[in-house]
Amino acid sequence: MANPVLGILTLYLNEHKQLEEKPIYQNMITEGKKLGLDVFVFTPMDVNNKKILAMEYDPKSKKWSRMLRDFPDMIYDRCRIQNGPRFTQLLAFRKNYAHHLFLNRPLRNKWTIHEVLSKKDNFRPHLPETKLVNSLSDVQYMLKRKPVIYLKPINGTGGRGILRIEHLKNSTQQYYIQGRNQQRKIITPQRIHATRLGAMLTSWNINRYIVQEGIPVRLPNGRVHDYRMLVQKNREGHWRLTGIVGRVGAMRSVTSNLHGGGKAVPMEILLPQWITNKKIQEQVQKKSEELGLEIAAYLEQTYGALCELALDLAVTKKGEVYLLEVNPKPAREVFARSGQRDAYRRAIVNPLEYALWLYRKKVTPPKSEVKEESSS
């Protein structure tokens, strides 16, 4: 009997058909073989007449090749938002092949997810105050209420296009602005008068942005930090915590993203540098895990099948936990870079084991049905 087949759906980064996460896919294909799961990689561009010109990896020769394949039994959607025709192809693929078995369905943008989570009483205390930017008045409203605000693209990833605006001390008319451009590069920090702020934001083009209160997360060395949590379905279809890792941003960076020069630090090392009280440390870890699992279950109930989510968390000195962002297509290198090899391997294997569980659930009829057929 042939092994069940899992197709990893992704997007090319450019017209040269480069892939962003090839090492991750190599590891998944290798681990899949050990589990009895046939794994290949493809993009919507590779689909033609219900056949797929798939990308396959051979762990022995360590080489990639192309092979014409039938559609897989299951699809693991790893596609992130892009601009251009490749993303348009993806939207068409999701619509035309929606009847196939997907491990995960796409989530919505940052603002919509914030609105959805805001409906739950137990989530609201963990959400920074956030508004959709319809005009400059929305930014000015938040600046009057908060000493620090962040402007974020509703569909942005990796820290692209984020601005941090801070009131300068002893001045109601001066602001200090930092950020990253769309290429993730740190912009030159600048002081700006309130009368010039509108023109500056207009030039930045903050259409489809949210404005969010800033949670104080600067370490004594001046660098920002947060925590990346990964929750995944396990081999029995249950949500479980895979791990939490601290991230420390590069100097002068307003974000902690690894792609932007940040570094990964185990939570048990970073958190005591921020909160010295051990009891509060334990409460933070417990509350973070509970929050992550509850949010994952709620978003799956709202949007359909999910198999994993990354949650970016900010923790205050008092031990308050805030959800900064939800990422449905999480990377794994944060665990490798922090030296947590076991968590890294779990992050690779969990979606594969969940795929096998999902496949067996689909092809094996419930016991009650088997009994009814045998008695008839």
C-alpha cells in the first residue's frame, strides 16, 4: 500500500523560482520518510491539468529534482502574502481546489484578527489598544492617549514598514520616530515637530495600516524584546505548546524579528533579566501557554482548519502578557538559533504527525459505522 502523500504549498520568491524555506522543507521531507509520509513541495504555478510538477528532495543524495505527480492526499499551505501575479495565482488555487483536504486555512489580516479576538472577554485584557487607520486623525487620537504608538501594515510580515512614534519628554509637540522600511532596513531615527508629522506620515503611505499602543519592552541595554510562542496540533489532533523563545532586536530596531538582525534567547534566560521575581516568571509562562492554546482553538473555530500558529507576546515588568501579533505561517529557526534543538525538531515533525492523524481519520470509518455494516 502506498504511503499517504502530503503536498507543501508555497510560493516562489521571484521569477527565478527561488524558495524561502528550502532547508525547512528538506527537513520535513526527510522526517516524513521516517514516518511513512510521502512529502513534496509545489506552488500554484506548478499545477497543470490536475497534475503537479512537484519539487522532490532525496535525503541520501541531498539533491532536489522535479517529478510529475498526482494531487496529494493533503495540502499544507505555507504561502505568505505577496504582491503581484504569484499571489493572484494562489488565491485562484485556493478557490478552485478548496474541496481538497487542507491542514490549515488562511487567516485574515491583523486588524480583522484583532476585531475577532476582541469579542472574547478573556482575550481583551491581553490586547493592546488598536485602531484601523482611516485618516491621520486616528493616529493623532492614539498619540493623545499613549506615550508610544506603533504603526503597522495590516498585512505586513518580518517587521516591514513599521513605525514607532514616541512623545519626547518635556514636550507635547515633539516626537521621536524610528522604524523599518519595506525592505526591512532600519530608517534613520528623527525628531519631528507635530506640525510636520502629518506630511511625514502621508509620505510613508499608511493606507491599510493599524495604529497600536506601544507596550514597554525595552531592556536596560536599549534593545526591544518580545517572545515568540509556537502552538501546534499533535499526533492526536490536540493543540499543544511546542515552545516559547525570547527575541532581542538589533540596536536601534523597533522590532525583534530575526530577519531584521534580532537574536533568539531561551525564555528561561531572557525573562529573569526582565522580571526578577520567580513567582511572576512562572505566572507569565503559565498564562502565556494558556492564552496561546485558547487563541488557537478560538481562531480555528472561527476560520476553519488550522494546524499551527505563532504568537508574538510582549510582557510588562508587572508580568502582564499582551498579544502583539498572530502568524499562521510561522518559521522555525528561532528554536534552532536559541539552541533548542528538541523544540526545533518538534516544530518540524508535529505538522507531519498531525497530517498522518488527519489522513487516518479520513480513510478509517468510525467504529460505530463498522459495527452497523457488519450487523446488517
